[in-house]
Amino acid sequence: MSQVVEPEQPPAAIAPPQTPRKRKFEHPDAFTTPKSARDLTSLVNLLYGDVDKLDRDLRAIISKMERGFERKNGLITALIKKVEFLEKDNASHKAIGRKAVDYEPNEAFATIPEIEAARYEAAMAQARFEDVHGPDLFKEALEIAQMEKEKMFMEWQL
């Protein structure tokens, strides 16, 4: 009778249900900040698998984010080109080292050797400027300034 009332082994403890563990995600590119629409698409594919299996609202948000990235990158590219143009334009307006012809104030005109020397110095200064900035600096700056936004997008395939 004592065996029936007091069993030799205690009853097994009822274990509480286990909560599922979170999936560990250790991919190096999983939490990087995307810088373009392509980066965003690859990140969504990495995190969620196929984008087509996501619900419609999330796909719409992702496509709007991709368009926003494209607009932002296009604007940044246009602003970079504008800064380059303004820097080149500013450099082209700087003095390139031309020297005024020295002449005596008592004489009305400079002598021919003085004019020749001044022309030679101006040519040398122009050659130094072209060595630093390139021969077609002003022409390239004008072309960039006259480019329209759509033409720039076509040229850079944005």
C-alpha cells in the first residue's frame, strides 16, 4: 500500500513550451546602408528572398524607394558636374600671368622689341596654363554648362 501512495520516483516535471529561437542572420551585407536602387533590391532579396512573394504594399514601398534612390543619385551626379564646371570656369577666369608691356611714359608707343618680349611671355604663360588645365578647358566647361538634365541622364545611363 505504501508503494501505491508514495511512488519511488517523482513524476516527471512538465516542461513549459519552448519559444522558437530567432533566426541568426550573419551575412556581412545584411545591415549595410544601400546607396543605390540596385543595392536596395539585392538587400531585399537577401533578407526576404523573392520580392514577388512579398505583399503588394511592401512591393510598392520598395519600388518607390528605388525611384527615390535613382532621383537622389541623379541629382548628386548633376550637382557634382555643376561643381566641376564652376571650378573649371573659375580657373579659366583667373589671370594667367600676362604682363603689361613696359614702356617709358614720355614715349607714345612701346617699341617693337618690348612688344615681342611681352608676346613671348604671354605665350609661355598660356602654355603653362594649358599644361595644368588642358587645352580645351573653356570649351569643355561650356559644353557641360549647356547640357540639359535629360541629356546627362542619357549619357550616364541613370
